Amino acid sequence: MKLKEITQVFDVSNVSEAYHGSIDITDLKDELGTKGHVLVVRGDKAYVDVLGDNAHLANPKFWLYENLINSPRVQEQLKGNPNHKLFDGVGFSSLEALGYHAKRLGRKAVVVMAHEHVPDDKVFERYDMEVIHGDKPAEEGYVEKQREVLSQRDDLIPLHQALYGAQALAPIGNAVANRLEELCIIPDETFWSMASGSNLYGIGNKIKSRFHSKTVLVEPKKGRTVDPSLDLSNPEEVKSFAKRKLRDYSLDDWNRINPGIFPLHVKHPNRYLLINWLYKGYTGIDSTVGISSSEVNKIQKRLRRLSPEYDWTKTTALTMVPAIEAANRGKNVLVMSYGKNRENKSRDITFIDQIPWILRNETPFQKVAASIMLAGYLAAASYASWDIIFQNIPAFNGSAVVDKDEKTWVSRLADMDNLH
């Protein structure tokens, strides 16, 4: 695919169709007591009427794969290859949605998942599915493994949600915009998390073009893929940023500490998005914000106390943090519910919640507390024997004490502070 074709795929302005299925929008203004409206597009109710006992699995990817599979591109391949399997790279939500739609068509699904994501055994009871994991970490291994599988197998129909997802969700965006007009509510800002970017670009861009709303990308403070210092209004800066990220998509320096908000990338945006940004110098994002894991957990618990109906994923809670803050200031805001909260399995990764609170180094208070603890450590060390404490010749690098093999617990303070 040529560069220009990729940029055309992310341009959803030519999609006029509105989704005809059920799409619910919940306004939490009264329950939260905010000045502005807090509109939640209920992605957690997508296909809920047909999922039966599996209604808790509902998420926006069910809409995405319905429209993606119904596209002329995929329909042609389905007709020409009656025995081929459906293939894509997926996170936990896409895993369920693709599995469901493949089963509906009587097809097997073959998927690639990040090395760290481990599907529940019940997935294989629900669907005829083959799961292949990346060898290298997170998005680096995820991308490489998809490339490898597609180069070695000729029995697959690639769906490429990371590329075509925005087009597939644009009809949902039109339907949401129509519903907002019926409600006579204009959102000032919309808040999105981003992995493939399909919700942000497919739904968010439709709302932006209809109401001139601001689009806000929300990421974990420890795991941002877009540099917070990047001037999103400067095309040359955007192009330079995209070029740097495309040139080095490795995760060699990742220490495997993660906020546990899946399936967000840990360091790099979707490669197709980067190519789009490189070509156009425009992201369609007005601002970005980083949120700590403690803030996410706090909002998730608050929503759960309001109603079991609002026990949503951490990605949903992530976007709700700045959205509620904006609504408290009188803004009308919109977020997507990315599904109901579920515990997913993982491996070879340390969640930031598992690290002692004082060592997380996320919030200003934690950083001050860590500095005080470090000062206490140094003070205590000054009273000890030089031969006992300093026989390995430790050095102070401005952030932490580091010994010669860089394995002391204090050295991890510096490691965590370098996470982006």
C-alpha cells in the first residue's frame, strides 16, 4: 500500500452512512454532580442483545468487525476464498469480537496478540481460534509477528483493523453525532485512549467535524506514546516525531513496568498512524494528557459505587478522569465505554500497582516522598562503615544511588523516572 493510500484510509470525511443498529448514550451529569454533561457512548452494550450469557464481553470492536467484514474489500476475499481463516492483530476486546464474527460466518479465526497478553481458556471454548504470540515485547513483537505470519501463510484473509478500523467505525460516529443533535447537546471536548486509534479517528473525527469539538488523547502517565512536549499544531514537529518513532520501533530499553491498562501500547503509536502523521503533519488531536494509575483506580471505584452498570474497563476510567474534571468546569464532554471491567491474564510484566506506593514516582507527592526516603538512605549510609556500605563504589547520578552492576533497589528510582 502506498503512503497516500494510508492517509486516505484515516480520512473518514467521505463516509456518510450512519449505523442502523442500537447505540446508547448515557449522561452522568446528575449522578456525578458536574456542571457540564458527561456523555458516555455505551460501547459496553454493543451486540449485548445477541450475546446472551456473554453480554459482559460486549465492546465497540463488535461494531468494528461487523462493518469491516461487510466491506467490499473483505466480502470479495470471503467469496473467493471459502476455506480461508480470518486474521488480525488483536487485544482482549478485539479477540472476543473477531472470534464472535468468525464463528457467525462459520470460519476459524487466527490472531496475533502481544507477548504479554494471555487469553482466558474459555475463549477457545467459545470460538474456533488460533492465537499466536509475539516473541519480542509489546507492540514491537506484535507488529513483527503479524508480518511474519502473513509472509508465511496463504490461508488467511487479513482484516487489518489497525489500518481500516477508522473507516469501519465512522458509521458509528455518524450515528452518535445524529443522536447528540437529537439530545441538543454539543460536546466541547471528547476524550479517547488509543491503540489502533479506530475509535478516536472513526468516531472522534466524526464528532469533531460535526460540532468542532476538541479531541483529547488520554494516556497513562507512565506509558505515553505521544511526547507531551510535542507541538501538535506544528506540522514539521509532527512529521519529525513520526519519523523518529518509525525509525526506532524497538523496546530494548523498556523495563517491563506497565500501568496495566490494556491494550494500550507502551511506547509507540500504531505504525499506520505514524505513517499518516509523517505524510500529513497533522494528527487530528488537539491535546494530550497523562493520568496516573492511582487516579484511574479512584475513578473506576467511584463509577462502580454509582452503579454496577458503570463498572467499566480501566481504559474507560482513564479517559473519564480528565473528562470529569472538564465537566466540573462546565464543559460538555464525551467518552467511550470500551467495555465492562474484566480481569485479563498477563505475563512477563510488572504492573505499577504492584510496586510499593512510595517507589511509583508518578505523582508529585510520590516523587517528593521518594526524594525524602532517598535522603534518609544517604544519611543512614553516611554513618555506616565505608568498607561495608561502599565497597562496590556506588555513585550518585542526580536521581538515585547506583552501584557498579546497577541492581540496587535505589537505582530503580532512576529507571522509573525515565519511563515515558
